[in-house]
Amino acid sequence: MRVVRVVAAAGIANLLSFCAPGRESKESERKPRCEVGPAQALGPLVNSPAFDGSPTVSADETELFFTSERKGNRDLFVSTRASKKAAWSEPVNLGAPIDDPNAGDFSLRLSADGKALYFASTRPGGFGKADMYVATRASTKHPWGPAMNLGPQLNTDAFEAFPTPSADGATLYFNRSTSFDSRDSDIWMTTRAGSGDQWSVPQRVPSGINSETAEFSPSISTDGSTLFFASERAGAVEVWVSMREHGGQQWGTPERLAADVNIPGAMTLAPFISSDRRSLYFMSARADTAAPGACSPKTCFDRVDLYVARVNCQ
């Protein structure tokens, strides 16, 4: 009888072990629950009649970096304000040695400490259709140094853009595609041990972030638990979000943000989540800037504006 009991107990234990959700199971996913407020345009000083895109802000949200074609070429600009409640100032071109007036500079991402500005560019001397660069400064009070190419470990003969560092600077997310508007764009990631170390060989971000359509312009929260990105998986270019447990590797099933951000018929992309995870900046071509009909990168990219919406994802 004792042998029977031991065998039965072992069988029940094995059954429970088999039924219990594993680390990679659907049951272990962290599903995002995001409350999103109405989107607000960043105003007539920031938004021009030309292309304005790729917003990124400092931790205190008093510096706004973005790309704009208001002077004819796609260049890097900065706007400042005294506090979160103040209005943005007249944008100023970043100029030399970071901005290239003869090339397209775009896909900006500011590091959490405000001392590194990552972006993409078509400037000469790169490895592909667009390469990723970084410029640094000693402090937020110092000027920017020259932009440095992130090298052939990350830049290929393809189109790389939106280099997005984690808060500790040890992980870099970005998108790679055959060309600017090809639908084979995926989100990739690379890691390094320290700020002076070499980046690892990039790998595609796992766990359902990438689909059969285009995914691009990632933005990672400061705690590393929330990933915002743009995707065409539902037909239009929209902002999606995925979450994971703190310290975990498994991303949950992505969810599309509400219509306050993703207005039907619009094109919405390049999300950037603020350091406090309460403000989501993004670029969009929507009813007040776009003609009737659904937008795509080919039809709306020359008439996008910058917006911000309050967001709370748990």
C-alpha cells in the first residue's frame, strides 16, 4: 500500500508540474492595462507646416529634441522650457558638430541621463542606407560633441534607425529593414557590459514583438518593463505596447493603444515614453494635419506633427 501511495503521489506531483505555467507560457505574460488621455499637439512653435518627427525628451521634460524639415533638409532641433507646465520655446537647429546640413538626420533618442543623443542619419561614410550614431556631452550644461557612427557590429548595408538605449545604457533597441518604407522592418536589440565596451551581435527581440508586417521605433521605459513601438500588424501604422515582469525576459502579447493616441485613419509612430512613465510623446499625421483617407509612410510622412498624451500602463 505504501508503494501505491508513493507512486500515486508522484503521479499527482508530475501532473501538477505539467499543468503549472512555465516561464515562457502564455499564463506568465504580463498583459498591459494602459489608461491614455487625449493627445495634445505640441503647439505652433514646435510643429511647423513641414515634417516634424521623432520626439525625445529629457528626464525632467524641459528639453525636447526632434527632427524637422522646416529649413528644407531633415535636421536635428531642440526646444526648451522652464518647467513641465511651461510652453516650449522656438526650436533651434543643433548645428555642428552633431547635425549634418547635407544629409538626413532623424530617429532621435535621448539617454536617461541626458548626456547621449542617439539618432540615425544618411550622412556620407556610413555602412548602409541609414546608420545609427551617437553624440555625447559632459553634462546637460555642456555642448554636444561630434556624432560617432555605432560601427559595423550594429550598422549593416540595410536601413537601421531609432537606436533606443535602456536607462542603464546596457541595452540598445533599434529597428532594421531593407529600406526606409519596406514592410520587413523588425525590432532588434544588442547589449554591452559597460559604457566603454563593445555592443554584442544584435538579435531580434523575441516573444511576439515582431510580426509578419513592419515593427519599428521602439521606446523602453526607465524600469525596463514596458516597450512601446509602432506596428502595421492591424493594417495601419499605430502605436502598440508590451509589458514584462521586472527583471524578466518574456514580453507579453502586444496591445494597441486606445483611440486617444491611435486615431482611426491616421498614421501614428515614434513613441517616446518619459522617465516618469506618465507622458507619451509621438509623431502623427491625423485629421488636423492629413488629408482624408488612411495614412502610410509613403502618403503622410511629409505632414506629421508632434503630440503628447498622458499614459498610465500597469
